[in-house]
Amino acid sequence: MTCDVCGHAMRGGPVTQPPPEWGPPVAELWVCPWCYAWTELDHGGHELARARYEPPDRRWERAETPGPPGGTAHACGHLGTTLCGAGYDGLTASPYPWVPGWSSACPDCEEAAAVIDRRRPAEARNEKRNRPLPHPGSNGLPFQDSPDPAPT
């Protein structure tokens, strides 16, 4: 799969979240190692979710590990590593934000966040995500816009 934000090849990642109570479950997670855009697909190959652009101070979650807390706050990247590349057993994204500029923020994660942000093309920094319409006859998601049906 090719990233539609920057054009680089994406990597498949593990789906770790439980199936939602509503809607189709996520079957595939694709992450771009260059700009960190991600896409979730259902079992039929239809796009379910895509992260919109967020600036570095609102984009990352704090990394959480099962061990004792350290004095440095790392940003959770994708595929089991922090933004600075450190990998820890049991690394997950916490429900708390990671903000560059905080006194506890890892300086290497700060630099990586800035580099990743510069890789996002200016035209891909809008607030909305343009979702492609499902092709006719597909089982497209009901909340996507679709053409009006032909009159009968």
C-alpha cells in the first residue's frame, strides 16, 4: 500500500484494539514510516479510519511501559517503539498526551516529532480527510457520502 499523504510505501502493523461495538472490526492497520500517517481497513478492504493532520503538540500519546516510570516522557510511535526509536517490552500508547517542550519530554522524541511534521506536505495539513467513495455494488460504509440512487 502506498501512503496517499506522502507517496512512500506503508507497512502493515498488528491490529491490537478489540472489535468495536458498532460497525465493522478493523482487519488491517497500515502505517507510513516516513510521515507516520496511518489507515485502518475493514475485512472487505474499505477504509474505516484515517488520522487527520495534527501539529506535534497535539499529535502524540505518551508511551507507557509496564516497568517503573522513568523521569523522561517518550512519545509513542507506531509498531512498538517510541519516536526516538527505543523499543520496550509491553510498550503501549497511554491515554495521556505527549507534548514537546515539556520539561520531561525526551529531546530525541522532540527532534523526531519535528522531522516527521516537516515531512507532511503543506497541502495534506488540512483538518479533514477526503474519503474515497465506495465503488458501485460494494458494501461501502453507510456514513460515507454516496451518490443519490437512480430514480426508479
